[in-house]
Amino acid sequence: MSTLTKSGNSQTADPLADLRFNCALSSTFLSRTFSGLTAVTFREMGEKAANDLWFRALTSHQGDRYVEGLRRLGIENDPPAVAAAKYHYFTNIIGGLAMEYVRESDTKVWIRYLAPMWTYAGVAIMAMPASIRRTVFGAWHPRNGRYMGCPRLGYVATKFSMDGDPYDEGYFIEYDHDITEEQTYRIEVVRHTPEFDPASAPRLDPAVWPEARILKARPKFSAGYVQATVDGLYWAAGELKTHQIVRTTMRLLAIQLAPQLAEQAGLKERNVTDIARFHHTLLMSMRRKVELEKLSERASRIVLRSYEPFDDRYPPELHQAFFEFHSMATRMLNGRVRVVRTETDGGEAWD
């Protein structure tokens, strides 16, 4: 176990192993939460609503994140096309995606997002509308020039995995003249593209980005998408519909993922004590402030004191909607075990 609890579990002697464990567990849960929210939005509200949600999630606070990201990665002084491609290459690698980068020149740089798709695992890619991938790349990449103060920079998309291509691909290009907003994004069919050479690909500075820092950043990558998606739902659909979509998503996630996550978290038995420990381990992997207490052989209590990234600015109904995962997961793991959530001063208790 990688957590310290009132029931006697202690941290392991290897902090890096603990980080790897927590990163893998939380990233699986948070990334599936994000993709589940967009999938249920499509199911409940249609293709346009799903595309609008993606666009809003990707563009909210985009400029601040992009400029700060360039600085943190140490690439703010690179040529615009190079810096833009490195930004997406590095940040997505930090997020856990498989990427390729090919620098054709200082003004033309390719990037590829390799399969399997991070967002829609398994056969989900076949159920979602292909238009979403065009929205994704049309929302993020063409705006990079604006935030860098380079009116010559654009993005050309050349392949989309949801259209049946082997990966998502495109290139940043700095033209020799200023371009209009409409010219910053276009789609082009390109049959032959440059080959990726791992030896010449850029690398994160290990002194600045050791493995531990990357592991700590990875869950934040997924959590940021979850928060932006919920914020986008509030804006587009209002509180009642948002909470209904979150509840549905979390229940379905538990049905699909609870056995896998429980195994990943090291669940040994499906009794009250171990099921409570599973929930505690999952919450701790996301750096939540949480305590676990074994009350008896038939009862345990979890005290939760934080809602990151959903703090007190969000209504309590949202916290209840996210709790649906834990309620259904408990039922999935043992139908004779019940979990009851009670709000307390400064948090909540699960018995």
C-alpha cells in the first residue's frame, strides 16, 4: 500500500514505486472519467453538444496554460513552429500518451498522436462521432500562434484516427506572411510523411523533469480535463443536466471499471474492510485528504476533507453525483456491503 491510514497500512520503503503506483491508478480513473463524461454527453445530448463540450473544455484558460507551459518546458525561445510542436509533444508524453515528433525545418514540424487513443479506449472509438477529432485539433493547435504573438503560425491536420487513419497527425507551419484566423487551421490529405527518428526526437531535461516530477504531473493532466469538462457542462447544460450526466457516467464507470481498478489497487478480499481500503487507496492516489478507520469487522469509515479539483465553489450535488462511482463500485464488489455518504462540517463521511 502507498498510503498511511488509521487502520495500520504504512508507506512502502520506495517513494518512487509509490508514485508509480498512485500515478497509474489515478490516471486510469481520471482519464476514463473524462472520456466517459464526453461519451455520455454525446449519448444524452447529441453530436453537436459533444463537439461543443470538447471545444469549450480545450479552450478554457488555454492561453494562460500554453504560455506558462512553454516557460516550464524551457522552449519559449524556440522558433514558433518548433516550440508549438514541442509543447504538444512534451505535454502529452507527460500525460501518458505515445507521441512522435519530426522537425522538417525551423518552420515546419510534424507531430503524431499514436494509437491506442488515450480518450476512447477499446471499442468506444467506434461509437463516438469522427467529427470530434476534427474539433479537438481545430480548437487547440491553430490558436498557438495567437498566444505566442506569431500571426504567421498555423496548423495543418493530415490524418485522424477516428476517420480510420493509423494515428492523428499534422504539422505546424510558419508561413512567410501573416495569415487570417480562418487560415490558421486546414485539413490536407498527405500520403507520404516524414519518418520518425527516436534518436533525433527532443527529450525533456532529466534534471528539470525527473521521473518523479512527471509522475506527479500526470494525474493533474487528466484531472484538468475532468474539471474543464464539468465546467463546460455547467455552461452549456445547466446544473440539473450536468449532475444527471455526471451521475450516469460515474455509475457506468463503476460497472465497467470497478473490478479492474480493485485488482489494480491490490484488493485481496471483498469484505467490508478491504472494500473500504480500496476506496481509500483510490482517493489517496488522487492526492485527496482522506482518512480510513476500521470501526469493527463489519464496519469502516472514510472521512473525506477535500474535493480537488471541485472545491466549495461547486454545489454539493456535484459531490454526490461523483460519489455514485463509489456507491456502485461497492455494490459491484460485494452486493452485501453498503456505503452511506453523510456531509459533515468541512467534508463528508462514508460508512
